[in-house]
Amino acid sequence: MASTTQPTVDPKMVSETAKQEGGTTAGSASAQLQSQMTKERNAQQVDEQLQSKMEHGAVPTQEEAKLAESREHRATGREPEPGSLASQAQSAADKHANMHDVADKVESKLHSDPSSITPGEASTLESREHRATGHRPEKDSLSAEAKRTVAHNETQAQREAQLQDAINVVAPKVANDPKHVTEEDANLLHSAERRAHGTVEKGGITAQAQHLAAENKGATK
């Protein structure tokens, strides 16, 4: 993972241009080169700090990611490209922020009112933990604890009702807006159907949602 802000100006270029101009003055070519070199150095400095942090398994903060994007924009004159260090940092920061938005609510419920945790919250948290970490949540993760709590709370009647609720949410999208069926929609149905029936019907609404979600995810890559 290397810095994507590559230098286009070096001190020798600035010095030689200044000599040709007889000195550096405001607005001169050498002054503009000096300004560009400073912007590139500032961007590289932030990139190096981010790179070191990410290589050691730490997640950039939203502020760090935005600073990297800003410095890269100033240095290159364009928005960071997909795959750049700044873009990777922003993606990682966004995924962890999205995970923590749900995690904070679920954790609060676990401590204050475990019976109020819904299957949808547990499923969403599991999905966002997966996205943020890049692997399935561990058995001692918060989402795993939330799922165990939900299972403890439920009766079969509740499971059937919750499956119907999930169908009512996702089925209209499958029928009328298939391009916007998400992985979270499919996970919600899959989780609800497995709890209610112990399996997922082949060719049923859950299978359809999973197929559409996979197609939509692939189309965004």
C-alpha cells in the first residue's frame, strides 16, 4: 500500500527556475512550483501516516480520511481516484462508522433492555461487522451476543410474525425496485426465514433477494 500522491516537483526544479527568473517573487513560476511542492509534501506526509496506521491493523478516523482526501485534492487538483490510499482510508472509516452506529444502539439495549433487541438489529449489526472487519463476526462478537439474545427472546409465533414483517419490507423492492435490493435486505430475510423454518426455501423470496443483492453488489464494483 503506497502513497498515491507522487511528487511532480523537486527542490532542484524550484531552484533552477528561480535562478532563471532572477529570484522568486509572488506569482512567479518558481513561486508556483514551490507552492505545488509544498502541497505534494503535505499530502505525502498524511499518506505515510495513514499507511503506517493501516498496515498495523488500525482503522483511520473520519477526520484522518477527510484530511487525506483534502490534501490529495490540493496536490493533484482532482478528487482522489477509487483505490487511492485516501479512498481506501475513507471507505474503511465509513464502514467502521456505520458499524458503530448500530453497535452503540444494540449494546445499550443489551445492558438496559435485552428483550427489546430485534432480529433486524442483530442481522444488520452482523452484516456491518462483516463489512468493517472483512470476515465473519467471531463467536464472542457483539453481533453474536445480540443474535443469541434474540433467539432467547423469541417464540415460534414471534418468529413467524417477524418473517412476515421482513417479507413485507423486502418483497416490494424485489418486485418493484430490484436494482436497489441490498445485502442487508437479503440478510434480513435469510435470518428471519432460518429462525422461523430452520431452512430457506429454494426459489423463495429469500433466495430471490440474495440473487438480486449479489448482482447489485457486483454491478457497483
